[in-house]
Amino acid sequence: MKKVFMCLLSLTMLLTLSACGATPPASDSGGNTSVSSDDTEGNTEVGGEKSKIGACVMSLSYDFQLKMCNGIERAAAENGYESMIYDFNADTELMLSGLEMMSDNNVKALYGLFSAPEAATDFMKSHEDIGVLMQGQNIDGCRAYTVNDYKKLGEQFVDALEYHIADKGITDGGIAALWLDNCSNKDSDYYTAKQVIEKTITEWCEGTEFYYAPSEYYPKDEENAANITTQILNADPNIKFFFCFNNSYGISASNEIGASVPDSSVYFVFASEGDEEVFRLIADESSSLRACAYANVEESGYLVGMQLINWVENGEMENVAVYKELVDSRNIADYIK
């Protein structure tokens, strides 16, 4: 990779775009765009305009997506690039208009976490000069993608649950799951993740007194996750174990369990992501959030950002592997600051 200069100054602006349009780098899409810029000279094209790297994501309200974008921005800043982050708020039309806006603003490589990945195919095919690295899915037009091991994630849930039930002497009970809304989209990698994780859990339940609840729950936000947790507890008092495909949902479920049941000692909540608040709750014996699968998401975003720069400078892009570690009471001390 060509050597680039270190960033001297970083400025982040948040622009809320309206349907009537705004001045660049805004668009008429109605989405939210964040632009980070610097005063150093990075890669330039004919006419001296500096190429940008960026991200087009479903919602920055999710901690995972926010941290991925933070890592991309850090890679850009350290290597003298401007970055553009576009939040399309899970609206496919805004996603497509946002991609065009990013192209118009000289974004030459971007990370995509798309609510409808197949809808972005035409854009990628018609903008072959723009390198797209997608979250967890390789579809026509993208150059690389993040690689997740969802079977391992399911196995980590089972591993932590086995430790919990052995420690508490539990012999039966039901398992429920709180999924991201996008897990219901059959064209999404998250749908595949859900299928793989459910299969791992149901296979573990075979021949035991434990069972996986057939109902499917897709909370819209943290408050909805708490309400759904209450519904689950009221509908089936035997459900004591929760797989949460989001750290925020795990926190909400755990807090709701603590407020709803007189004794939460047998309850078990697993979060598919980890952060300082998740670690704090795992370390708190009174909390039912007892395990998570932790990856340094911002570092993964940084590695994605470096591949975006690799595309701009060398016309090459490689997949980015995401590794997660199981964190529970057995090793939580290593993660508490």
C-alpha cells in the first residue's frame, strides 16, 4: 500500500438531510450523513479532488454499527482520508439514494450493512469503480465481506448455558430468542445467522428436558425488547434462558427480568456482543445477563477501513475476519477495567 500522511486535524459534522435537499455533502434522501475531514493530502484524483472512504449502514442507533463506523473513521483519519458515514434508518429507498449521494461526493470505497442487500446489487454493478465491502454477505457486485462464524456463536451460547445450568443445578426449562428485525429478511445474512444459531440450539436440546420456544421475536428497539421479555415471561413461566442477538437487547432483557421476578438466580441471558455495560452486568451476580460473545467491534471497523483504503490505492480488497470470545463468570475478571 502506498504510504499516506498522518491526519493533522479531524472534524466531524452531522448533517440531517430533509426531503427537500441540502447542499453537499447532503442529499435529498432524508437520511443522516456524518462527514469527517482533515487538512492533509491523501489520495487524489484528476483535478485534485480527494477520494473518500465511507459506510452506508442501517442504523447508528445500534452499538455494533456505530462502533464499526468509528473504526472506519479512525482508519481514514490516521491515513489522511476523508470519510462519509450514511445512516439510512432501515429504509431501502433512502439506502439507494444515499449510495448515489456517496458516489456523487467521491466516495470510492465503502462498507455496507444493508437492510436489503439484493437492492444494492444494481448500484454496485453500475459503479464498478467503487469498492464495496459488505457485512457478512457476498453478493454480486461486492468486492469483499466480513466473515462471521455463526455456528460458533450458537455453540458459545450453549457452552455458557451448560455451565450455568450445571452451576445452578437446573434440569429443565425453555429458551427464547430476541432477534434483530433484519433477521426476518430472507435475503439478509442475518436471516442465515438466525437459521444456523437456532439449529445449533435445537440440536443441543434434543434428548433433554430443555426446549427452544417456537415463537419468533423481533424487537424494534431496547424498550420493545423489554416489553417482549415481559410478554415471554408471562406467556411461559418455564422460559428462563434468553439468546439476544444484540447487546442492547441483552441488557434490556436482563433488566426486565430483574424487575419482574422475585428470584432471578436461575435465569440466563446471553448477548451476541459485548461492551463495558455488558461486562459490568456479567460481573454482577444479581444480574441475569451472564455471558456474551465479545469482539472488538471498533477494531474490526478499523480493519475494514484499511481494506477500503487498500481498494482506493491498489484496486484490491480482502475479506475481514471477525473473531469472538466467550465471556462469562469464568473469565469476566479479564474484561473488567
